Amino acid sequence: MAARTIPRRPFASRFLTGPSSYSHFSPLSHQFLHQLHKSSHPPVPPPTPFVPDAETFLSLIGRNMSRFASKFTSWDELFTLSSVELKARGIEPPRLRRYLLRWRQKFQRGEYGVGGDLEHVVDGVGQLRVVEIPNNQVVARAEGQCETPTTTAGGQREHEIPPVTATGTATLSPGMKWAVVNLPPGESQPKEIPQPPKKYMKVTLGRGPVLKAPYIKLVKGTNGMAGVIQVQEGMWEDKQGKKIDGGERRQAEVRAKKRSEERKKVSA
């Protein structure tokens, strides 16, 4: 008995294109989904004391972006124009538009370069200084020992335990620690230090203590405890490539010379 074959019917296109396939979506629901997935512009960030206008922002991010400063009439335009609108303004090539859009997003998230989070800046110059502030951990431990004595696990009363000693150093007073503050122009000491003290981006303390930050200029006669940061072209630029300080045999020599130059700047 010969096998009977059943011919296959082509899949009816009406199941895909007929009105029954999408009849449950009304025009109103399409509009709702369009508004739901529509990309909304993030809020325009306010200027900072270190970055007061669009020209300064373009100068800081480098890659000769400052030549496009005349393309923007306001701060809001800098952060609201789309890539298509930037192209219409003549910002070419495309990689520079992508670079600008990437830095716009970083600035909106509060990811600045060095100096971007300074509060006191005059004419593009911010002053930093190392000062002594009370070490809260030592104070808290000392205050805890003044409470009513109790018996410890070893059977020893707390008032019999040797007190916390806050020893100082040749440059630091007992019970104190170092902190970096941003001073208004013309002041050498802060009037009030916030608690906890603010930590500035890319600003650290070395031995001594000595201020360390990119593009910082140490003030002579302060042993590296005071410095200024000034707006410069390309301070925040995302560098391309990696500097290796010469070949394998010369790296130690080149880096030793750099450390020697840094020590000379501090002692000057």
C-alpha cells in the first residue's frame, strides 16, 4: 500500500498581517508606549566655580575643542543639543562629537577632573592648603574611657586600662590629623572646616605632608603644604595611549629623575 502524502499549505500571511494580530493595540496604547520609551533629556547641570561657562568647559576637556566655543550661545545649549544638531553646527569629525557627548554625561553625573569640585575659585584659580583638624577617632576613644568603669572580659576594670595616648610627630600636633581645604582668595587659614572634611577629586597627600594633584603648582616657602590649581587647556583630556617612560632599562632612570624634580619643587 503506497504511502499517502499530505501536501503542506503555505503559512497564511493573513495571520501576520490581518487586523486580528494587533487589534488589541489601540492608537492610544501606541501613543502611551511611544511616550514611555521616549528618551528624556537629563537635566542641565549648573555651572561650577571652576567651570563657569561653555568656553571653559570645552577648553578643559582638550583635543582643541575650544575652537568650537563660538558654536554655543549659552550653557544650556552645550548640554541639550543632540548629535545631529551638533553636526549641523559644524562640529566635525564625528569622533569629536562623541567625545563631547561622553564628557557631557560625565559632567552631568558629577564626574569632574581636577579642580572641578572646588568651591572658591577666582579668575580660574583655586587655592588649596593642608591644615590640622581634630582626629575624631582619638577623641571618641578618649571620651569613652571617661565613662563609668565596668569590668572587662579579663576581669580588669576599664579605669585600670592605660588611657589612649595621642602622640604627635615632628610636624603634627597630638590628637590631630591632616586635611586639605579650599581657601577663599586672600585667606591663609580656614574660618570653618566642615565635618567630615571634603575630599577633592584627584587631590592626595604625600609624605610630609605634601599636596599631590595633576597640574597643581606648589607655593614657594610652604614645604608643599599649599598650592594653586589654575584652569589650563586640556586639563581633563582623556589621554590616548600610554606613556611608558622609555625602554625597559631606562624606566628606573627616568622615574628617578621625576621624583628628584618633585622633591626640588617641594623644597623650593
